[in-house]
Amino acid sequence: MHGYGQFCPVAQALEVLGERWTLLVVRELLAGSSRFNEIHRGVPLMSPTLLSQRLRRLGRAGIVERGAHGEYVLTAAGRELSGVVDGLGVWGLRWARDEIRPEHLDPSTLVWDMRRRFDHDAVPDRRIVIELRFRGITRGHPVWWLAVDRAAVDVCLSDPGFGVDLLVDADLRTMIMVWMGDLPLAEALRAGEVVVTGAPALERAFPTWLRLSLVAGVERRDSAARLALGTG
């Protein structure tokens, strides 16, 4: 990447972080991914070769280092990027995000994000297997499984073989809207765009297990504009 030829610290930061995919790799590391395959699952359209290049560059910049077991670990400089990434997420949802277009309908990104947001204290004290079936996808796998317990969530592309406790059949666009806070889950359930099938107690409890995206509660652009104009 060519430098900007400026002493401005914003320009100098962009010389390190401004390459395509770099901040998304940092986002995955901040979210807890530490193994190469974990990071790659969070950026599935990025080639493994390019991911290796970006991780090496982040290492040379002192943002990432290798742990004792070969894992990728953020340094103090890397951890300090948390505020940058969070701020970009808030700004992006409010000002840069419009309608969900067909190229955004990627179930892998949604499922990998959902995996991080289960309320483990709310799920039953046993393994729960959730089968996710997505309608209206434009790429990727239409069926996924989540094996959820009090400690972790495992994402599977094939039936893990434990028996399915809940089946969630959803229009992918609608589920993304629910996840991002654009549409209440209760409304999607009433409309039949999301259908949850299983034991009645588990059906009722499911909405309490899954916390939404970290930016789901961000005030949207229309609301911000109304407040700026003094009309909201």
C-alpha cells in the first residue's frame, strides 16, 4: 500500500489499517477469534492467502503477535483498536448502511455472528441443538446447526448427530433484519417469516437465548437526522 506522504496521524494509521479486509480481520480478533480458521470463518470471502498476508502485516505493525500455541493474539496496540472498530460499526449502521441487497445475503456471516451472542446463562443446563434453515439465500449453505450449552456454541455444516431440539426456518433477509435490530423478532414470528418448531417450552425460551448484534440498539439515521433538525 502506498503511503499518504503526510505526518497526520490519521493518514499514518491508514497506512497500517487502510488496506481492504484489514479492519475486518482486527474485528474478528477483537471478537475472540484466535485461530486462523476461526478468523477466516468471520471473513469467508477473503482468500486464505490474503488473510495470511494481512496477519503478517499486522504482526509487523505490532498489532498482532503469535501466542505460545500458535494462536493470533492482539497486542496492547491491537486491543486499543476496539474503540475504533466499535465506532465504525455505530457510524456504519447509522450513516452508511441502506437496504439489504442480494449480495449481502450471506448466511455464514450471520451464523458466525450469532454464535458469539448467545446468553449462556439463559439456555438449559444441557446441550441444545438448533437447526437453522434459511430461505432466500443467494450464496452459501442453506442449512446450519448450532450445538449450544452453558460453555460454548459449536457451528456445524452437517448434522452433529445429537438430535435437533429446535428447528428455526427463516427467510434470510428477515433474519438479518431481526439480528441487526431493524425488525422485532416477535413481529417476524407473527408474520411467519421466522418459524420456530420444537418443544413448546423451548420455542418460548428461544428469543431469550439469542442476544442481537452489538449494534442492534444504535439509533438509526432517520432518528439522528430528526434530532439534528429538532423535530424528533
